[in-house]
Amino acid sequence: MDLARDEARTAAKTPWHLWAVSLISALWNCGGVFDFTMTNSRNADYLAGFSPEMMTWVDAFPLWSILAWGAGVFGALAGSLLLLARSRWAVLSFAVSLAGLMLVTIYQFALSDRPASLTSGGEWLFSAALHIVAILLLYYALRMRTKGVLR
């Protein structure tokens, strides 16, 4: 009983921003999971806006890049939920997510023949935004772990 009281006294109080960051990042990362799921399950309604050239490109993704993409999006969503649960595993989950994102980005921008419709520059900006968010979420989880908020 004394041990439980000591742990309760030394546990870091959950800052209000942890809830905000967790919920906003979970919503953000649901978008990535949705895109991955709809694309890879070949949902006709979702893919109706894809050009034939783009579908040919997506169909040519090697298995390792699809697995990296999945690790990126599902790792990020899991990290958000683990952060919400104040779990120390959020850090590992966000690290896996960032690694997956980096691998799929390398494939998409350096190792594949991107369709002309995806070379406008907007894709670079979106990709940069994804990387910035992933890095910031990993950094945030690391800070929360260091402060003792994550158990």
C-alpha cells in the first residue's frame, strides 16, 4: 500500500496538451490509415479519382514499400492512441512510423517512375509536411517519456 502511494506521488501529472496532441494526431493519422486501406483494398469509389497512369504506378509498388507504408500509417495511429493511454510504447510506435514513412518516401520519390501528374511540386510539400508532423510527434512522445508522463 505504501508503494502505491509513493508511485502516485512521484507520477508526473498529465499535462492538458497531451490530450489535445493525442486526439488531434489520432484524427490526422486516421486519414493516412483510411488512404492506405482504401487504396490497398482497391475500393472502387475511392479510386475513381485516380488516373489510369496513377493506378499503374500504385499497382507497381513492391511489397516492401507497401509494408513500409502500412507501418508508417498504422504505427502513427497506434502511437497516437498509445500517447492517449500515456504508454511509453508511443515512442517506439512513432519511431516505427517515421521509419516506414522515410522508406516509402524513398521509394516513391527516388526509386519509382512517378506519373507526370505527381510531379507538380505539391507532392513534395505534402511529403515534407508528413515528415515534419511525424518528427514532431516522435519528439513530443520522447519529451513526455522523459518528463515521466508516459509509463
